[in-house]
Amino acid sequence: MRVPDDRAPRPGAVGPAGTSPYEPRVGSLPEPTGTALQGEELKTGTTTVGLTTADGVVIATDMRASLAGRFVANKNVQKVEQIHPTAALTMVGSVGGAQSFIRTLRAESNLYEARRGEDIGIEALQTLAGNLARGGPFFRIQPILGGVDDEGHHVASIYPDGGVSPDDYAVTGSGMQLAYGVLEQEYEDDLTNDEASTVAAHAIQSAAERDTGSGDGIYLATITEEGVDIEGHTEFDEVL
């Protein structure tokens, strides 16, 4: 008489003994390899500024892309992009993560308009940006989101953990301490967009003088209820 072998597969089983194609299986995530997410290779320097004004919002950024703030990879990078008819977002941190974040937020804004027949409000857009930053694969980003809607003029920092910090003005990037010093001295509540553009340019220029990760010119975005206008300038004298 043959004794049954408990190690033999049961009828209908697939794979090792005791497993079934209908039972749930727990997988595992691969461990990161290489240095892409472990060191400073994806840390980039920059300075971005956002200010609320009497007319709307002004956003300014430098034009330099660097590797760890030590090597200039590109001297003409547009670090502010329109993502909504009356809102723009800055690019800060990992270039790939920031570009992906901008594309995703722009797509979500367009989907909202297509489904509801109206533009998403800026505060709701800020909340959405925070949710995406917390839950999405966007490494090392801290953008500024600025926009205009029926509720007013808005600027907010979006943190990597999903936090949203609205304020009258905000600065992010490796040159933020230098830029904040200028804004503390020159910002006023009733600035026009033209006046705020000069203040923002001073802030970016101050950062570019001392921060090796910032420089090579300035991009200025002016936002009103009419839309977003973005211009690049390789010389600060053109906007001061």
C-alpha cells in the first residue's frame, strides 16, 4: 500500500505544494539601486519667488539648472509654467519630478474644466497639488503655486509631504534666504504687478549673486484675471 506524500501537489494546485491560483499572493517592491535616489545627484539649486499684488500675482525664477549646485547643466531653463488659465507653478528640486508634477497638475486642471464646464478654484488647485505631492512619485519638489480667481489673488508653497502654506509672498530653492531678505525689506501689500516684478527681480538677483545654484537670468510670470504672461530675460537690467 502506498502512503500519500503530504509534499505532493494537491489536485488543482499550481506551483509549490499547498498553493492555489485562487489564493492571494503578497509581492514585494524592488529595492532602489544605484545613486539616483540616495545621494545629492538629483538635488538641484534654484530660487523661485511668488508675490500677491493689487493686480494679481507675480512669479519669478532664475534660469540655471545645476547638479547639486556645483555644476551648471543648463543656462536657459524655464522654471515657471502655466498650469491653469489663471495660475502658474514653479519648478524646484528634481527636474524630472518637477516636470512630471507640472504635467500631472495641468492635466487634472484640464479634466476638471472638461467635466464641470468651469475652471477649478485656486484654493482647490492648491489642495490638489498638496495631495499629489504627498501621494505621487514626485521626488524632492517644493514648488510655488500662484493664481487668480473670483476669491482673490493667491500664492502658496507646496511641500514634499503635501503641506500647503498660503502667504502674501513665498520663496523656495537654494537661494531662498537671500531672496527672503530682499522681500522682507521691499514687499508691500498694494504693489502693482509692474512694481512687484521689480521687487521679485531684486530678490532673484540677490540670490544669483551668492548662491551657486541660481543665476543666468530671470523668468517673470505676471498673472491677472485675464491670464498668464511669461517672459524670459538674460539680463537683470532689462527688468530693474
